[in-house]
Amino acid sequence: MWATTSRTTPLTSASPDADTTPADAHGSITVTNSDGRSARGGDSGRGLKAAFYYVPPPHLVPPITASSTSMDAQTKEEFTEKCQPTFLELNNALRKYREMSEGVIRQLSISHEVALRTERLLFPHHQRKFNYEPTNLPLFLSCQIESKISKVSELLEQNSFVLEELLKPFPVSLGLSHFTNASSSVSQSASSTPPSTPDFELGETQTLARYIPPYKMRGAINENDALLEEHPYDEASQIIVHIARDWSSDGAQVRQQTHSWIIDELKYHHSYSNMDGSEIRSLLSPVLVPGAGAGRLAFDIALLEDLDGSKKRYPFAVEANDNSIVMAAATYHTLNNIISLSSGNEDNVKRSLYPFVADSFSNEVATERRWEPSSFPDDQVVSQLKHHSSTKSVFTNSPELVYSVGDFVTTYASPAKKGVYGSIVTCFFLDTATNIYEYIFTVRNLLRKPKSDSAEQREGGVWINFGPVQWHRNAQLQPSVNELKDLIQLAGFEIKYWEVEDELIAYRHPEDVHLASGKGSGKPRFTRSEAYRPLKFIAVPTMGDASISSTSLLSSLEQVRSSTGRRPLN
């Protein structure tokens, strides 16, 4: 039986200088009990453990020499220091947001000058008022743009203040999360050198293109950007969109339409897993959520309560992953703020962002809608944490959340991650792939293989997907939904459920599709809206191996990248 609400205990708030001082030695946020005692370690555990890990891109990792296994302490410390994140991305995101804001004001200023000059020529009888009393001419576009410039400037500045709080350095641990396959060999990590493959083995005579140019991400403005594979959402404007959608009450209906189906499916498959009474965690645990963004879906899964008779437990340990350290920073500081609010810390308050203020001025119905704020965190999540602080003693374990920062394929194609996860949830993620084959085979590497194909006795992993196939600009392959289904089955999965939703779902705000859903009293915000019909599927790995062995996956992916003009994994 499942609880209708999810609850947890408050985390300790970060210290004022949390940007330079780790929360603890493991780069994690830790729950405290109501009396202030830590719930980590030897405590019977009633609180959320939220650890953040950083996996540096392979091309930034210093080469390891043959003598590296016998590094002295100083050498090891120097090596670790070189692998630590510099957090320069945070400064870049803030700088680019300021530049974007200046561009918006500059665009409006030019429009104002054009409108003013035009109106002076077309309405000469108002010449004196244009010169001396512009406030008496509210109907003229120049006057309305002037008012718009003032308001846009104010709200862009407010957004910048909040972003400066969210995009601060935060404590992280270096390397893979603690969810690993202990039997795997370290020598088979992403730094392994794959065997060379002669060109004639790639079947040149069977391909239409004899030459594939070196891969360069579309729209890259410099060499560093061009090296990126799965382009991270590092723009501050994307942080605003994700925070508003994940952690504000305005995004509640969008989350209901997206996250709820995923959570319901996860609970359903958990209820049919072959568990004995002694197990606390589900056989579908740990759950991996790649492309986690601002972390709300992973957070909600970690806080799911399983009610089995008189026993209460958190069945799912969750690992979120995203390749944007900017997104991870925003997630870390948002979680800290939620914890502080739930524990009654008066120094922390709810913040407001203005997610529409910098939108394009095209397709806008009423400018007033642009000024609407989104306050975060939403009251529901704060109430959940407050409520749990009074009931934590009835739980047999603690909720657990891990957030890793790193490229999905580079981090998770490793043998150290083979068969580690009981379930994988991909939400708005598959279409970010440069080569979708890499994602599919990496997912298969991660999931536990079944011991039986029987639905009643199945102990293998489950893959749950939700989202469009709006392939991003970096994609080399852009299969249709039907073609994607063939690829997944070819890679060794059985499709249990496959559907493209009939109903349109809004990407940012529910009223983009249903006018009665938002603040606008049934009035549209735009003459054009952003919506999609998501692909929903459930897939499970089959008993037999796919054509590529999981233990040689990294080598195979190295060969794929080498033969398709892309940067190698190592």
C-alpha cells in the first residue's frame, strides 16, 4: 500500500559561507532531527541524505602514469585538485545572463526610438506633447515601450539577485557515486584504451556516406563548446525555467501531467517485485534519473513512502544525474533553502523569479502577463518536510538522494556501473542524445538482468520513459518513434508498454494548452504555445545478452565515436 503524500525530515541549512566550506566530507546535505542531532552515520536514520558527486570530463583529467598506483599523499592531493570543478561555469552563466538582459533592454530601446520617431512624423499635431508631456499619451506605442523598459529592467535585476544566490559554488565529492558494482575491475574504467578497429571492418561498402566530417555541435561559438557531446543547460535562463517548473506551485499541474505517470508506474512495478519481508529497499532500487535538471522528480521518488502493514519505509534510493554543474548548483541551494524553511529558519525566505520577463516579444497577447512571478519552493514540499519531522520515528530507514554531475555515457557506461540499478527513469532526456544508440546500450549496461522472464518472479530492472523526441541540435541520429522502438528491442529490451499520448501537454505552463489552468482567468498568454505529445514506454532487459557485451561497452562506444567523427570518451 502506498501513502498519498511523501514526507521527510529537515536537512541542516548550509552555513553562510557554504560556497567555500563543504557541508561534510562527502559533499552532502544532511538531515538533522528536531533537536539538532545529525541523522547520518550511526543514527537509526530517519532523515534524507543528499550527496553531490562530480565526475570530471575525461579530457580534463590529467593523464595517470604507470607509477600512479603508488602516488604519495602530495601527488594524490595535486591530482585530485586538478580534477575538482572550477565552478567557472557558474560565473559564465551569470555573465551571460547579464549580457542577455542588456540585449533585451537594448532591443526595447531601439524599438522605442523607432516608435517615437514614427509617431512624431505621423501625428504632428501631438508634437508638443511628445516633447513635453509623454505621460499624457498612454496609447502611443513609444509610451508603452518606455513603461515596458522600466519594468523589464527592474525584474531582470530581481532575477539576477536570485540567480546569484543559486549559482554559488557548493561542496561535491570527486568520482562516482557509492552505487557501484563491487566486482567490476577498475582497470576497465573510461580511461581504458579500446582495441583498434581497421576501417575495412566498419563495412565501408555498405554505407551511403564514405566520409563523416569531424563532429562539431551546431551553434558552437568556440572550440570548448564544440567539444561538448550532450550540451548542458548551462544558461541562467534555463535555470529559471527549470526552477519555476520543478519547485514552484505554478509548475504543479505540469508536474502532475508528467511526473505522476512515472511515479505510478514505478510503484506498480515495485508492488510486483519478488521481495521477501526482510528487505527494506525495493528490488527496483536504486533508481537512476539521468537528465535530472533541477531535481524535483528524483526528490519526489526518494521521498515515496511504502506502507506495508505497520511498517513504513522509503523503498527507493535515488541517484540523479545531470551534466550541468550550473543546474546542480541551483538544485543544491534550492534544497538547502527548502530545508531551512521547513525547519523554521527565519533567515531563509521564499524567493520569486520572473520566468517570462525575458521571453520573445513575438506572439504576446498582454504585456502584463510577462510580469507574473513564480515563488519557490512551493508550499507543498515545505509542508511535507515539516510534517515528517513529527512522524520520522515510525520509519525503518532514511530517504536517500544522490546527485552526480557528469556526462551520462562517460559516467555510466563503465563496468563499475554494470547491473547496479533496479530501475531507470528518463524524463525529457532521450532526445538529448548525440547518438541514441549510446544511450540505449548504456541504459542496458546499468539495469540488472532478470533471473526469470516471469512477470510474477521478475527481479530485473525496469526502464520508464516519458517525453518528446524533439532531437536536440547536437543529434547525429534523429529516429522516429517507431524507429526508436525497433532500436530498443534490437538492443535487448522487451517493450511492456508503448504509447504516444493523444493529449497535448504544456512544456512550461499548463495554460499554454488549457486556458482555465493558470493565473490568467482564461486569457491566453501567447498566440503561439509550446506543447508536445509525450512518448511513454516501459521496457525491461531480456534474459539473453545484446549483440554487444556489457563488459566491452566502453570499447565499442570508443570505436563508434572514432568512426563517426566525434571526440573519444577518454
